[in-house]
Amino acid sequence: MSMKKLVFSLFFYWIMSNVLLFSAWVDTPDKPADSSEKDLGYRIVKSLNAQNSKGKILLTWQKANKEKIQYKIYRSNSIIDKSPKLESATLLTTLPEDKNSYFDSGTEEEIYYYAITVLDNEGNEDKLLAEGYNFTMAPITQSEVIEEMPVTMEGEETKNTNTEIVSFISAYQLEDNNVSIEWEDATADSYAVYRNTQMISSNDILKSSTFLDSVLKGVENYKDVEIKESNNYYYAVIKKNAENILLIPDSNYTTIPVIYEKPKPEPIKAEKPIVKKPEIKPEIKIEPKKIEKPKIVKKPESKKVIIKPEPVKKKVTIKKKKVQRINYSLWLENSIKKYYLKKRYLRSIKELNKIVYSKAPKKVKLKAKLFLGRSYYERQDYRRALKYFSQSKEIYHMESDFWINKALKKIR
């Protein structure tokens, strides 16, 4: 073999080996360098799930453990499991970090796949893709139907079209280290309460969840006292023995985890041994008897009898108890701190409504309506929020205008 042929054959094999390596890299799904749960939760979202809705597809996910970020949502007709597919996918929208759900309305009866990436505050997009975390594996169409909750403009309560589904579910840890689950009742005779370490957003996850207890119609809360380990917990309240189970986020299953921390046991103090001291017997001293002298008895002196005048009785006046007045301003401030600022918006709505219909001063009632509108805004009930923002505008002009503009943008 000549030298030229040898050099040419070596160069050919070098090119072919690089082509094979590149094709293997393109066909392999992107995987994180460190696949630990902690690192994945910091860089990407988890538990991305897609459900059919009437005319739309509902996406839900667990937020990334990172602050000052945004979420970019992509859609494609094939699985978005590689970087080139992410580049060719359709960018639907960019959402802020406090969102963990999105409704997508497709244009045709097509098969869809989705992926979500994280965008930091400097505009850098983390395009890491991990199976079972931030892209869907199963195709989804719009053929199946999930009824949505209609939004009303007046003072009527918002209801599910399926009246047997509970609404406004929430869960939080109590001071006694148990977890309280609250919801608004529906028409079914009884409900089952479930718990899981992942969001109960599908029937498969519901089947693997822990059944806690059954509650009857009219009950709107349950206390979970059986947690034994520190973890993030999600809850669901489902009609008992239901054949077609309908799951709606923040209606009958929670999307925000309860970060439960098991209390540390107090250290047992070692008891000091009791040392018995030896008993000391007292010494008995015998004293000599003393000869007592005879006592001289004196005649009693005659005492003069003094008659004291009877004291004049004073009139006793009974003081009337003062009627305790309600400090409505303190009541309002405590309600804002205890419920609104701690993101317990359902309880905030109930407590602020009590103040609005109480005998509180007008200024206190208008401030309560302002935060009542903000509570409805956080629950994405923008039309009802507009009602209370417009009513509070009589005193709180700038704040009301600011929130009215935000709510109008959401409705449009």
C-alpha cells in the first residue's frame, strides 16, 4: 500500500468516527450532569403534567427551587427530549415564578407534547431536559373534556359545573405540628381525603396515594395527624367511590406543597442520683430540775368601761362594667398578617368579608375591600377582584387604580 492511500484511509476513518459520535449525541436525550434530586429541583421544574380541558389543555408542574426566575413553555407535535427539538418547538408564553399552571388552546385536533425551561433574572435560559421532570412523554389531544369553573361578575359564589367536586382546597402546617386541609363543600354525600409526596394531578398518582379518612357532606376541614417523616406533602379531596374521577388544580387537589418539618425531640435530662444522708440521732441532755419560786398573785385592776359609738355605714355604689369595644383596625391588620401575607387567600376572603359586613368604620371597611380584591386577584378571580377594587377607590385611589389595571390586563 502506498503512503498516500494509507493517509487517505486514516483520514476517512477519523471523519466517520466523529460523524457517528455526533449522531449519537443528537439522538440521546439531554440529561443533567448531576441527576440528584436536589440539583434537578434547583435548575428545572418537576412533575410536568398535561390534562384535557374543554377546548384547552391544562398544564401543571412543581416549581423550581430558585428565586427571581421565569418559565418558558414550549409545544411541539413530537417529544421535546433533545436540544434541537426544543429549538424547533413553538414558544407559547413566558410566565413569572409564582405560576405553576397554564391553559393552552390548540388550533386543531392534533397530538401535542410540552416542555418547560427556566429563565433566570439575567435572561439566561437553562435548556436542561430531564425525563419525568420538565417535558411530557405521553401525547395529548383535545378529544377528552374537563369542565372548567365559570367566573361570575356579581356576588354569586364561583362553582364547578360538576357540583360534586369540592373547591378552594388548601393545606398548611399547624402550630401543633399537624397539617390542616380545608375546602368548600359540594353536593356529594361523602368524600375521601388523600395524601402524597407528589402532586395528585392524575389518576395514576391518586391510586398510589395514601388514603387518610372519609368525611361526610357538610364537613369542610380535616386534620392530618399521622405524618411521621419530614417531606413535601400534597392533598386531594375526592368524591368517595367515584367512577369518573375529575381532578382540577386548587379545586380538589393542592398544587402548593406543605413543607413539613418533623419536630426534634427534646433531650432527656439525666436525673441526679439521690444520696441519702445518714441519720444523726439527737443527743438527749438531762437538765437538773429548777426549784420554782412561788408566784405572787396580783389583784386585778378595775377597768373603766368605754362605750364606743357605732360606726356610720357608708353607702356602697356598684360600678357598672364597661362594655368592651371592638378594635376594628387591629382586627383588620391581624387578618391581613395572619391570612393574606401568609398566602392563605381562602381564609383571608372569609375573614375580610366579616369585617366588611360588621359595624366597622367606613375607612376600615374600604381597606378591607381593597385586600379582599387582592385576595381574589391571587386566586385568579379577576372579575370579582375588580368589583372590590372599584369600591375601595373612594379613599385608596392610587392603590385601587394600580390593581384595577393589573386585573384588566389579566382579563384581556
